[in-house]
Amino acid sequence: MGKLLFLSVLLFNGWIKLECLSQLNDDNYSGGEVKEAKSSNASDVDALGYIAFCPCMGRFGNQADQFLGALAFAKNVNRTLILPPWVEYILYEVGSIQVPFDTYFKVENLQTYHRVITMEKFMEKLASSIWPPSKRIAFCYMERGSGEKSCDATKGNPFGPFWANFKVDFIASEIFGPNLQYSVKFDSDGKNNWEKRYNGKEWPVLAFVGPPSGFPVDADNRHLQKYLEWQDGIQEKANKFISTLPMGPFVGIHLRNGADWSRVCELVGESTQLFSSPQCLGYRNEFGKLNHEMCYPSTPTIIKQVKRAVKKIKATSVFVASDRNHLLPELASALKKLGVTVTKLDYESPHVDLAILGKSNIFIGNCISSYSSFVKRARDVNGFPTDFFGFPPTIKAKNGLNHSDTDGFHDEL
């Protein structure tokens, strides 16, 4: 697990909102430098303004989670959302790389919901005229770092590498809290509180240090997952792999068991919610309480639930995605008498893994993981079932830990 570089904690109705959390993240899962260019046509410019942000919280699962909140925020304040590149980290290397947003997802599908533009296109076509270096101001809820009234927007990783990739330096900081929050309010005249304070003419770009959204994604924004459609290349790789499986239904599972995750799970006793746990516990814990088995399920629990899922749908294969230990020998041995194949990708591609898991007949994920949460949201869009390891905690296991022993799947609100 990386270092905790920065954490802004905002308390709203008992929830902790994270403005930007770098590298204390959920899921361990390149891009070139962008040249800033050319003048734009006036007709290309959104007079209502733009939203830009660094996806500075964790890895892909966390970034995708907060992206949905940022998308909703941009629509609510009626500004075009600048689609940031995904921030990725190379094992044992310092810094980070930026992968263009449309490497993984189709921009045109997002445009059916709201106005969006990739950051690469914005910087190349529009930035020099509507957001020149002299107008670049960083936005944050509260002071960050040691500077007085400063957002320190380019300090640390991934903040520095992210903005440097686009040759962006900020001349000043704008601290918008506590009067403004990411929950947008509208007055009787129809104008929202953000528009009144920062109009598009004087403030053409609101560039946030971190995502303008809370974590985990608000329940009201989970449905926005339907606008994240994989690029054809990822879909084709997923379909090609599925075509190699034995004929018949298959179970997809996600095992989160890296060393960093074991340390995350040590926090279970300190909170009623952790990371993406509302996806199974409910946002008010209406479906249960957090326990360690949900976060780091034991091998017997995993085998038991996978066996049950296999029998339920008469599966012929099990697909495993994991950040560390896929448990292939253990699962293959346990499922041998059922004649079930246990497999994984023979190359590393967390995005193809996600696409395959989204297509499985039954998916069993990790309740706390935002990587599993991505799959859960995608499956909800299509009405596909999802289970979670160790949930619901209805029966005491021999080791004293709670785990699930039901045949159904849980569908959250």
C-alpha cells in the first residue's frame, strides 16, 4: 500500500467524504505527454464552462467510482466535463502514468447523458484561448499542504505527474469550502449555488485538485454506470476468452487478497463501513454489519460459496480475477468431482477481467472492494445477479467468523 499523501475529511450526515486520497487505495489495477495547441472556434466553446479534475484517489476501481460522482456533479452545475486520463502506477517504479480516458471507454456513450470532452482534446483545441496559463486556478475544499490558503495542486504523486502531463501550472488557489459542497442546490430562480458564485464567463474552468465527488459513489449515482461502455477492443478480448470456456454457464469471482489488502482489512473493527461496503451492507447498514470475512474471506468460505453457485446454475467453468492469489489449485481440487474448469486470463489485464466478470452468469465479489463494485454496478444495469463472499453474515463458521449460507443473491437498493 502506498503512502497516504493527502486526505480532506468532510462530514455530511455522518458520512465521511474524501476529497482526495492518493495511494491508500482499494484496487491494484500509458499515456504520452499532451501538447497544448491551437486556437479554437467560438462555436466549439461551452459558454457555461468546464469541470476538470485529477482522479487522484487510488487505482482504477476507486477512480471509476468517483468518476460517476464527478459526472453527476458536472451535469448538476451544467458545465462540460473534461474527461481526465486514468492514473496508473507501475509496480516498483516511482511516479504514475496517464492513460487517455477513451482508451477504455466510449466517449459517445457518455455524451448521451451530458456534455463531455477528453482532456487531450480540450488542451489541444480549446485551452490556449479559454484557459490560458494566466487563468489557471486550482480549486479545493480546504487548504492542502503547508501553504497558507493554497491547494498545492501539483505537489506529490499523482498530482504532479498528472498536471505536468498537460503542462499545467496553477497561478493561484481557490478554496470553496465550507460554503459550497459537491451536493448542488438550486434556488427558486433555477440557478444553482455553484453558478452564482462561479459563473462561466469569469470562471471558464473549475479545475479541482481531486474528484468533485464523495467516496463511495452516492446511491443516486450508481445507475450512471450504464454510460461507461467498454471500447470494442476490450469487449472483443473478453468475448474471445469466454468463447474458449467449456459450453455452458460460468461463474465469475473476484479475489482481493494482496498484502496491502490484508492491512486494509485490519480497519474493519474501527468502522461500520469501509470503502465500497455499502454495495452489500446498504448505505445505512440496513442489510448487516461489517466483518473481517467480508473483507478477507477464508479459503473454506470461498470454496463453499463457489461450489454453491456452480451447483445453482450448473456451471461448467469458474473464471477467477485476482490481484495476487487466484487459488486455482484449491478451487480446481474442490470442484474436480463436479467436472468444472477453473481458469484465469493468461496475461495481465484488469480491464478485460472486469469485462469478463460483467458477463458471467453469476458473479461473486468482495463487498469492500471498489473493483468488485465496478462489476456489481455494471451487472445491475443489465439485471444480472451478484453475490458477495461472507455476506450475508448469517451463520457462525468454525473459526468464529461470520459467513454467508444462503442460496439467493443480494440486490441492493
